[in-house]
Amino acid sequence: MSTQPLPAHPQSPTPHQLVEAREAFARGDWEAARGRLEDSREVSPLGLADLEILSRCKWWLGDVQGSMALAEEAFQGLVADEQPHAAAKSALMLSLQWGVRGNLAVSSAWLNRARRLLDTLPESPEHGYLLYLEGNDAIYLEGDAGSAFATSLELTAMNRRHKAPELGSFALVLSGLAAVRRGQAARGFEDLDQALLPVMAGDVSAEWGGDIYCSVIHLCYELADYSRMRAWTDALAAWCAGLSTSFMYSDIVRVHELQLISAEGGWKVASEELAVLGERLKNAHAWIAADCFCELGDIRRRQGNRPGAAASYAAARGLGVDAQPGSALLLADAGMNQEAVTALRAALADRGRLGRAWLLLPLVELLAPRDADSAEVYCGELEGTAAYFGTVGLLAWAHHARGALLMAQGRWGESLPEFDAAAQGYRSQHLRYELSRVHERLSSVRAALGDTGPALAERATASAIRAQLGAAPILPPAAERVSDGLTPREREVLGCVLSGCSNRQIAEALTISEKTASRHLANIFTKIGVTSRTGAAAWARHQGIAEHLEA
């Protein structure tokens, strides 16, 4: 018979086990703390403090759903135990977490619970958290930069009274976001840079600090300011590395890195990881998960993988994101031009000024050959937005749009400086796919101007970039492509139009009657969506149709 003492029952908690769990949590050993607390919880309920520790351990380990379930349980306990300040802070955290998960209705419900609790209490830092979430709602849900700025002033005053560094950070975030959206980008980003200091000093909890980083990186992305996005993504990566490799913000860092890698042309690396990260994050941070699927959809669409792109965009829509302009461009790639325009116009109605900018260049390109007046309106809006915010990316889009419109009007020489400016902007931001599209445009413009050598050089550059990216051949938008409805004879007629022929001269050159030549022209106008010989000639030049030299 063994003389060794029997081991303690593995599920018999002791005060010593709880002390060990708390110590493990304090030193950042989330796995050890979780294990001890879960073992203890199997035998008897945890106290509220230990329940909150277990909730945070699960959050640090990436189990956001499990963490939130425990936090909700802790909230009920705090209310029953008549700890209104702690209960309000718990409700505010849950409002934040439900918001980033994409469930705004539940987020709002938790915000209202916190508000009701705080309404009965004297002012405290928790009131500042409430103000911050309300300010975020004002700017993101209502587009109200003025209210967000007013809230930032309240938070600044509250911070003076309570000496709570996180309130100062919240104030600077709101003032910075408001300033940028008011067209004061330099001032806004100065405030946002300052807002990070309390976060980096550890004065703001990781849940709120991570959200601040993501808010600013998303703003940079909206502004098409990839250089600034790179700097903030690097800062977020450094912050995460000093905290944990398992919590969700480590995955979010990688998503932002992959967005930048994709922009620079690293599609193979990006596509291999985006789908996995999207699935992993969809129950923790729905907006970032949707970004994964949108980016993956864009890569697949550009590679010519339409079914794969459609599936990715559908996944993004399932998370509450409209996946535009990618979904519309997928329709355009399939020749469904009018459907694409309709989808883009519908999406415009639900977006603010900055969000609309992402849809305007595709609209201009799709509409320019058929509806120059509408294209002009959208182009003007994009130019105004680009001038207002002043970022390189938005300005490049505006030049690209203006060049496309001038090109559709046959104003080849005037389009050249616009495309050159767009190319310079894309090059400075390392946007390789966009750069290839501009080189393709420049090739057509040079060819139309009779500059054969430069045209071939531009086309070779575009082809080389496409080959390096693994992109499908770049074609003009569906509105500009030669339809298979054009007969070989109709193409010959277009060649004569390019040569400057009248209907009579077309008839003589092609040995047809003048009436037949007129009928061919009418059919061509209908098929390619133009209303004049000038428009038809511009369209034909862009398609590379040769002049009929015998005319």
C-alpha cells in the first residue's frame, strides 16, 4: 500500500488558488489565471471581483463572447450588490463591445442602462465614458462633428475636475475626429496623436485604447491616406506587442497590415490570411471582419475570380456592411453596367461626405461614355471632397475621374495632365493596381493622339504591373467596351467616322447605300450609348479601332 498522501481533489478550491489566480492575472499570465478561476468556479460561485477577472482573462485570450457573457453576469451581480458606479462602468464596457461586434441595438440598450444608473449619481469619471460613447455615436452614426466637438470640451473640463487621464484622451479623440471631418486634417491629427499618450502610458484600459487606435486607422483608410495609415498601424502593432499576442487587437493589427500589403500588390499573402481572420473576428469585431471580406473580394475581383469575389462580398454584407463599390464593380465586370450604376447610387444615399468619395470615381468611369452630365456632377463632388480633405489618395481619385471624363469627351490632350497627376498620387501611396489602371488609360490617350511609341510604353508598363500582381487583364468599364452586338460592318463604319467621313463618303468607301450607312450609324449610337458622331469617334479611339484608310 502506498504511503504517499492522497492528492487534493482537483476541483476543491482553496483561498490559496484564488490568490494564485489573482497574482497570475496581475502579472499578465491570463492562461494560468483563467484555469485556476474556472476550476474554482466549477465547485462554487466566484465573487464579483474574481468573476470580472475571469471575464478579462477570456478577453485577453481572444474569447470575446465568453468574456462578454461573464461581464453581463457580473453586471447583474453589481446591480444586486448596489454598486452603481461599478455597474455603470461594466454596462459602458458592454456597450462598447457590442458596438464593435456590430450589434448597435444591443450596444444602445447597454448604453441606456449605464445612463439610467449614472443619472442617479454625482458626477464621476464614468460619466465621461458615457459622454465619449455618445460623442462617437454623434460623429459615426449621425455625421455630427459639431456635437462631437462640444462633447470633447465637456470631457476636457471633466478631466480637470477628476484628474482622470482617460477622459483627456477621449476628449482629444473626439476633437481630432471632428476637426478632420471639418476639413482641418492637420489640426485633427495633432489632437489624435496627443490622444495616444495616455493609451501608451497605460492610463487607458486596453479595450478602450484599442478602440481608439482602430478609430484613427479607419479614418486614415477612409481618407485614402495610406502613408498615415501605415504609421498608425505600426504604432498599434508596437502597442499590442507589449501587451498580448492572443487578444483580438493582435488580429486587428494583422488585418490593417494586410490591407496595406494588398494595396502594395502582395495579393497572395493577403488572400491567404484574410479569410481566416475574417472568420475569427466576425463574432468579436464585426466591422474589422467585414473589412477582411471586402478586401478579399476586391483581390478576387481584380484577379478575375468572380464567384470568389461574390462570396466574399456576401460575407461582408452578412456582417452589416454594403461591400461597395466592390459589389457594383463586380456587376460592371459582368457587363451589367446599369445595375452597377443603380447599386452605387443607392449606396450614396446611406453615406456621409467621406464615405461617398469611395463611390464617385467608379460612377464617373461608368457614366462618362453614356451620360456625361451626370458624370460631371459626380466628378465635381469628388473634386470638392478631395480639396476639402486634401489627402493624396482622394486627390489622385479626383484627377483620375476628371481624366476619365475628359477622355470620354474626346478631349485627349486635356486628360493627359489629369492622369499624370493621378499616377503621381498613386505612386506616392504605393497603390499598384490603381497605378496600372492609369497607365492603361494613358496608353489609350497616347494612341488617340497618335503617339505610338509612348502608347506602347504605357501599355507595357500596365501589363508588367498586372503580371506582377496576378491581375486579370484590365479592360475599360463595361460602359466603354466594344459590345459583341457590334457587327464587323459596324466597326468598319466606326473606322470611317474616325477618318472624318460623311454618310455619303462612308457609303462610297464601303460600297453601300447612304441610307444603309445612316442606319448603321443609328444602330451604333444605340449600342455604345452615344448621341453624336463626336461621341462615337471618342469611343472608337478609346477601343483602339483603326481608321478606315480607304475612306
